[in-house]
Amino acid sequence: MLGTGTARAGTPDERPVAQLSGIAGYQLTSTVYTAGGTISVNGAPTYGAWLALALHPEVDFEFLWTISSTQARFVSSTPAAPSAFPSSLSVNYFQFGVTKSVRSGMIESFGEATAGLVLLSPDPVRLTSGDALAVTSTVQFAFTLAAGLRIRFIEPLAVVLEARLLVPVYFGGGGFFAGGGGAVLVVSAGIPCVQGAFSGGLVLSF
């Protein structure tokens, strides 16, 4: 994400003042364990954008947004209780953080840590019994860790390849989805699931 040195804009060793990127990839989610069973979330495409502002040689401050529209399904752990049909789930991350990068020629490696919020927006959960659970969107704290490469073929454009770990955090037990979802969707305080995204995109430096 960063070039080193103090060369003029447009040179290979330029230190960008700001960088803007659009990314696309694929996101996976671990199983969510609740009081009444498990929630499985399908792998799905993910899209996003970030804006980075230079703080110091090789260090940027970054604003990050990603979205993944997928499907989730609740499977009851009790034979007498109904499971649910797959329903749509939108996952949005809104993050800010710091990126450290090292450039060697046209290749730039980077590591990144961010913190912020995750917005989970589910459709109504339809049970196999014919009933529905009333669920609403919920906002939780989340953090991400990422590493990757930027390949600068032509200044000021670069190709970025990255792997990112996305982690929602619940500071208190409660419904995985907010609202009157009932006791079956309650999760304990802590980390209910871990998501992994593999993405690529373009970076424009200013």
C-alpha cells in the first residue's frame, strides 16, 4: 500500500498521499453454535472498497467497507424442535485501522489490522414447522486482520491480492440476530464465528 522514499509523484519510489481501491472475492464463514442448534452460512461473493491515507513512511490509516450477500440456515439440535429453511443474510463490515507495508521494486507486501462494526441483516427465518422467527438487523463490534501483495505494473495503478480474517465479537450473550428470535438463536459472549475472505482488485494512488 505504500511506496518508500521522497521521489516526485509518478516515479516508482513515490510515497502516495492517498490510495483508493475496489475489491471483489469470495467469503467463507465458520459454523455458528447457538443455544438451540447451529447456523450454517454459505460461502458467497464479497465486494468492498477502502481509502488509505499516508501517516508515515510505510504506514497508512485505512477506512474499509465490505459486503457479502449470502444464505444462512438454522439446524435444530433437538429432534422435537423445528429447523429452518435457508434465508438471505447480508453482512456489512465498516472498519478503520492501520496498514504497514514494505515495497521492493514493483512488489509491495502489507499487513493490516482494523476495528469497527459489523451489520448483520437477515431476512425472516422460516421454520420447517411453518412458523417464522421475528429477527431484525443487529450491529456488533468486529475486527479484521489481513495480509497480501500489491503489484504496481503501471503507476499510479496497482493490482492487489489479499487474504482477510473477519471476526464479529459479542460482549454479552444474546440473539445472533436481534429481535424476538427466541432462545434457539442465542449465542454466548465471545466470538460466534470467524469469516475468511480472499479478494483481488485495483488500487489507484494519488
